Amino acid sequence: MTHVATLVCDPAMPVLTGAMLRRASEAITAQSCAPRDPPYWLAQDVAADIFFETGSAVGTKAVADEVRASLGNAAIDVIVQKAEGRRKRLLLADMDSTMIGQECIDELAAEIGKKAHIAAITERAMRGDIAFEPALRERVALLKGLDRATIHRVIARKISLTPGGRALVRTMRAHGAQTVLVSGGFSVFTSVIAAAIGFDEHRANELLFDEEGKLSGLVVEPILGKSAKLAALEHFQEKHGLTATETLAVGDGANDLAMLEAAGLGVAFRAKPRVAAAAHARIDHGDLTALLYAQGYKREEFVAEQTGQAEELRAEL
């Protein structure tokens, strides 16, 4: 059976070398796997594939761990998977700390001097130490009284798109894939972020506003959490006539785990330890274009990202 190990680093700091690829090939051979061809560069010094054959079922995470160990402390991510079907037709992506660099609810809390308190609850929920749904209700209640203008200001001034996100979504769409932003956050954010990045659709929780246009401290039930993200994956698979193996999911928190485990390739992106350990693959160093390299896209196949993200976010408001 043919598998592929994709090695990728942060394109802003290209450190992948031929010597590293040779050490990786030796580590793969030590796992009773036979590299099929010489390593193949997807982007010079940034990403490369090593195809290998194995006569039995191979533990992909175990092989990835061995390859990482062979590279010492190098800032290189390793994704190991079956070569067949690696290019996906559906992407489901988390928003906070995945497609953007912030937790939106924490940034709203900063506007009223409650960021430290709310961020501590967010961190515990994302680690899986407390249940997501009651944690969300508690945090939303603390935001009571915030107005829409404050939310728009936070989006324009505090939110930054994760590098590689636009290239990921736009390249997959250009090759026929469906893309969905699915968040345990709020639609007032996902509507703007999804449009700025280029997603086909978005799903998130709905905040309730009072008659004066201020946050009521409540969120529409049922809350979109762990089980709802899994349900969204299954819904879009069925909607587009796809199998689980044709899907890619990416996220960083405990509420993403069911979705990551059910996808054909579930990737923990700079994730909490429990999530990184459970996902099929993990990205700790690269940006979101690592998910394109994992699918076998070469750098010249990418749909280029655009600049001026702050202006584009403001334009969406």
C-alpha cells in the first residue's frame, strides 16, 4: 500500500533541506517501510513528499513521530497518510485561533476590561477541561450591554487572518472543493471572516440583541459545539455526495475533536495538547498552506493570497 509523508515548514522561515529529507527517508525505512522514489519537492526548502510502500497496515501517526524524532528539534511538520485520495473535496475549518489569530469572544471582553477572566474560561474550554456549551453561556452573559459598533470595531482593529488561509480556501475552491467555516463563535464574526477569506458557507452561534441593539447576554439555543460541528461535517458530506475520506477538517480546540476524528484527514492546527494528540495529523510550525502541501499541491498551483486584509475586513462590515 502506498503512503506519503509530507514534510513542511513555515514558508516565512524555509529550513527544510535535502539532508533532512534523507534522514526522514531513513526513519521511514526503519519502520519496515520502503521509500518508493526519491523525495519530491512541492516547494523548494519549504515542503516535500516522500512516498513509501508498506505490506501491512501502517500506523501513520507512529511513522510521523519517528520522522519528527529523526529531525531533532527542527521546526518541521510531518503529515503521513495514504497516498490515494489525499486531495480532498470538502474543507470544514474552525475560525478562532485557526483561520484567524484570535479568540473573538476574548477580544470583545477586552473592550469592557474582562479579557483576563473570559480568556481563562476560553482556554479551559478549548483544552477540554470544562464543557464547551455552559462555558459559552457564561462568557456571553458577561458581555451583556455591548453594542454592534463595538463588535465592528473589534473586527476591523483586532482580528487578523492566519497566513495561508486565503490560499488554502481559494486553491481548494479553484479545484472544485466545497469550503465551510464552522465555528463555536458567532455569526457576526463568521459572516465577515468567511467573505474575506472566500469560504462558500459559514455556520456559527447566534448572539441575541435587545431592542436597543445591545447584547442581551444570551445566545440562541441549541449552541453549536462539538456535536454540532460533527453534524455539520456529516451534513455537507451528504449534501455534496461525498464520502468521509474525501473530507478535510482543521481546528485547534476540544470542540473540534469529533469533527477532526470523523474527517478523512483531521488536522490539529497549533492546537491544544489533547487535540494534537488525538487528531490524524498536526501542524505546529507551518501556516495554513501546509494543508495544501498535505494534499499534494505544488506551490505553483496555489491561488495567490491578496494583501490588505484589514481593509478587506472593514469593507465587509
